[in-house]
Amino acid sequence: MKLSPLSFFLCLLLLIGSISCTSYKKVPYLQTGEKGEEVRILSLSKEQTVRFQPDDVLSIVINVTGESSVASIYNLPLQPIGTTYDINENTNLNAGVGRQTYLVNKAGQIDFPVLGMITVADYTQEELSQYLKGSLRRYLKEDPIITIRLLNFKISVLGEVNRPGSYTVNKDHINIMEALALAGDMTIYGKRDDVKLIRTLPNGETKIITLDIRDTQIVSSPYFYLHQDDELYVVPNKARARTSDVSSQTSILISLGSILLTAVNIFISLSKK
């Protein structure tokens, strides 16, 4: 049966609409049901707070109210001006200049003034602060004010994002969404259901986890919060892969073919006249 032009046009619109709806579902993050629907998911943010590990660089500053001279013996000498642990060209770490720094050794320990070798591996910032307060209490008249910072909390975001690169984090936890925001979000060519998390464990083992950030349950995943030196790789979709397969030589051949076809059409047109 032959379709009328109007029927053909309507069928074409329906086909385009169905394709668009299918494609749209692949793009949004954290998809839910109806608009306005409230989704409550248990977050693991407290359990996923970063814990110190060997080779971390820590800044630990001890202050005692009204007793700066007493506190000085519990602090390392200040770093010379210009010394910093900035390992990310995209982030300004001038605040790190002058901080007292400790390198956590392979045994997970640091050599702390007065206290000697103490274990810091597997501690969070809050846990280590409480441990130091308890250890220093017998030397001081009042509880010290302890400021602890992890200076080498770095993550990398690669693949189909707008600003791929390494980023230094200035707090004790960061989730996948925040990491993508640092990298300027995904491009339209990134596969939301195929984000690779590459994590190197303290024993040297490397884990590669595939995450689907279209799913709201990603918030409760143990991999939603990132660790030191984690890498996120956003896999390109088929459209991007096909584009990358076209080499520069192929592009040149296509251009030459187009020019040749245009010339032939002009020649035929002139011949008819």
C-alpha cells in the first residue's frame, strides 16, 4: 500500500521521536520515576571518609591556647617558602606553603615530636586528632587544638569529560559527582552506564569497577566516594568511537571525493545547456 506524503511525514516524526526518547534515557544521571518523586537512599559517606595510608603526606599542627612556646616542641619546623606538595597543575596549593609535613612510611607510621614513632595508617582525620589529644594530654595542662590535613589527596578524571586531568582535593572525602564537576562534567559522548573506577590498593593490587551513574542506587555504592589516587575513566559511546575511527587520511579522501562529485555535477549541468 502506498503511503500519502502526510502519512509518511507522520511516520517519520514518530520514528524520530522514539529514537530521541531512547537516546535521552541514556543521558541523565540519577534517574527516578515521576517528576517530584522523593527518593531516599542510605549514604555511606561516614564509612567512606578517607583513611591515611603509606606514602601519604600529612600536615599536623599543634596549638595550645596562650602557650605557643609550649606547643612549638610538638611541631616540626616550617617548610621553606616555595616548598609545596602541589602535584596538580590545575589546582593552586599555595596554602600548603609553610605547613609542617609528615611522610607516612611503608609501615604506616610517622616520627612525631616527643611521642616518637606512631601509627597513623587506617586513621581518619578525626580519629587521628582524638588519638593525638589523648597522647599529649599528659604533657599539657589543657587539650591542644590539632589541625590535620592530607596534602596529597589527588584524583584523576579521564575520558569523555570536558576538562580531563588530575585534581587535588582539599577535604577528607569526595564523591563521583563532585569529581565529574571538577572535570567540567561528562560530554554528551560519555557512557553514563560505563564509568570505570580504577583503584590501587595498599598491597599493590589494582581494582577496576564499572559504575552506572544513571542509577540512583549509585549513592549507596561503596565506590561512590573516592580514595587517594583513584582514577575515573568515562568510556566513549559508539558515536564517539566511530568518529575516532575515521583517520585524517580518510577525511582527506572524503573531501576529495566530495569535490570530484561536485565537479562532475557541474560538468553534467553545463553539458545539458
